[in-house]
Amino acid sequence: MKRILLAMLTMATLSSHAQNIDTVFLKRLLASRPDLFANILKHPQQNEVQLLYTKIDRDKNNVPHFTSYSYRLNPKRYFYPASTVKLPTAIFALEKINEVKVTGFNRDAVMITDSAFAGQTKVTKDPTSPNGAPSIAHYIKKILLVSDNDAYNRLYEFVGREEINQKLKKYQLNNTRIVGRLAIGDVGEGTKHTNPVNFYKDGKLVYTKPALFDANDYPMQMDYMLQGKGYLDNKDQLVMKPFDFSEKNIYTIADQQSVLKRLMFPEVYPLKQRFNLLKDDYRLIYKYMSMLPTESDYPAYKRPEFYPAFCKFLFYGSDSSAVINPDIRIFNKIGDSYGYNIDNAYIVDFKNKVEFMITAVVQSNEDGIYNDSKYEYQTVCLPFLKNIGQVLYSYELKRKKEHLPNLSKFK
């Protein structure tokens, strides 16, 4: 009987995923605060704003039910996803370990990355880890705490490009592709080759992931893949023609929130549709998604380079002087590059029993030149993300709920 009841609850919850998304609420909310959002509302296309807010209501069994609201949501309108692609890649790395099922091979095994193709690099040590050795777990920690690019690249190499994109299709993330490393100029043939990687337990080899070549292409046609009026090339020479994003990663707002929802609320999905993660895998991700960089000992992230709100765009605006509310935890993954700031967040206030999801992107590149490091992150993008996060939080604080959530699993 319990199984039948659970199945009915699951189906009822999942049915909310298919509901038509309200496109009016957020527009009215933004318009109600011209002091905060007037400039963005005047130039929504220029600033490439897309928002997806999801309200969460619990039933008497604490099962979450979702109602979503969007602003300018468009799966065909390209934006550069930057570091947000690191979250699904980290999830797939943990899945790969669980699927291999080799004794001694786990997320804490020593991970030695070799090279086998032009441009690839080796990693044999990690002085930021407690034992001085690289591992899947430590790479995930660095990705979630400070969005470390090298850590992501090593997981991309471990999982392999083909497997990453197969997993995206498995979870019906049909408007997403992950086809390259980050911040190293990974282009062309090199993106298709991933390094050999060896794993060791107590000094003994327990698993080898061979060098792989992905022969597949992942063509996706979207609007606005040519942007701006010029860019600086790899020799810092100005090229006066639009910057081409057509070979880069794609990760739409709806797909980002789909990953977050499946990660935070696996219980509302049928078993076959859940990520193949262990309870400890979930705990690892939850811990470091919500941890602040300054709370970490290994690595030790110190001011002034790092600060508590460093990777918290929504609600705190990545403000180095932000006062952190001790009752609020933000489980999120940010991205910032080419003038785009993105945040995909589940925001929780344990004291006031508030929870909601918000996924947002905004861009500012007023000179229309890419790769010149002249973007209006501090004056346009981050203040917008801070304000929309705080306005939605204020709305949620006042919103009446029939059943308050039990949030203990996220503490």
C-alpha cells in the first residue's frame, strides 16, 4: 500500500513539471520595483535576461510540488553557459564511479591524469588537498566552492566527451551539449580527445580510464550564436567581425533548473530517472554547493581573493562586503564569462522555512567587443542577480503555506 501511495505522490508531483509556465508574474514583479529593475526592463534584449523561478509547496507528507514562472525564457536564444556546465559533469563523474563498480575505486582514490594528445597536460599532485593527491571528490569540492576550471577539465577528461553527452540525452537535457574544457582555449580536434587517467588505492592501481576519442559532433542551431561587433583573438589582435559561439557549450536555463531539481529532489522522480548517486554522493554535493569558500580548510580560500559570497550571485551579488545571513544556505552553481553572469540556485532559509529555486542569466557587453575583459559585471549583472534573489526571497517570506517544509536533509 505504501508503494502505491508513493507512486501516486510521485506522479502527482511530476505532473507539475509539465504544466504551462506562467509568464506574467515575474514581469509584474520586476515592474513593481522600478528602483531596482528599470534599466533592465528598458533593455531586456540587450541584457539577455532569462529567469525561471520555481515555487515549492509541500504536502502533508513533505512531498514537494512545483509551480514555475518565467521571464523571457527562450531555449532557442543562445547564451554562453560558462562554468554552469561543471555541475552536470561533476554528477556524471560520480555516476561513472558507481557504474564501474571496481573494488578500491571510489571518489577518494588517488587520480593521476596522463596525456596522450597534443595540448593535453598531466596532473600527479594536488597541494591543496589534505594528502597532496588529486581525487574526484577534491576536484568536485573545488568546482563547487570556487568554480575551479582545472578541476572541471579533469572531470571532463575522466568522464569523456561522448559519455557526458550520452548522459545529457539520458536525462532528457535535449537543449544542452558539453563539448569542451574551459579557460585553456580548447577548440577543434583537441576537444574530442580526453586523457588517460589512472586511479590508485594504497599505492596499487585499481582502475584505468584509457585515452578516448569522441568521433561524434553535436550540432545545435540556436539564435544569436554570432554576437557583438568584434573580438580579440588569441594574439590580442582586434578582429572586427562578430564573435562565433557556434562550437561552444550550450546549457539552457530550463535544462539547468531540471538538473538542480533532479539533484535536490530525487525522491519525486521514478528510480530509473534519478541520477545514479549514492547517499554519500548527495551529501558531498549538498555540502560543497552550500559551503562558503572561507569555511574551507583544504583548500584554504583567503581574502582578499576569495570571500564568503564569492560564488553566490543570486541574493548576495558576489559582493565581497556582503553580510551573510546564518539562517540561509544557497545550493547553487554559477557561471561568468563573455559578459554573462548565470546562477542556478536552490535557496533555503531554515529558520523561516523558506525554499525556492531561481535560475537566471544576464549579460552586459556595452562596447560589443569580446575577449577584452570589459564587461559590466559589477555595475549591471551582479546587482541585478542580487536584487532578483532578494525580492523573490522577500515574496517567499510573506507567502502563506499550508504545510511548512521539513528541510532537515539539507542541513
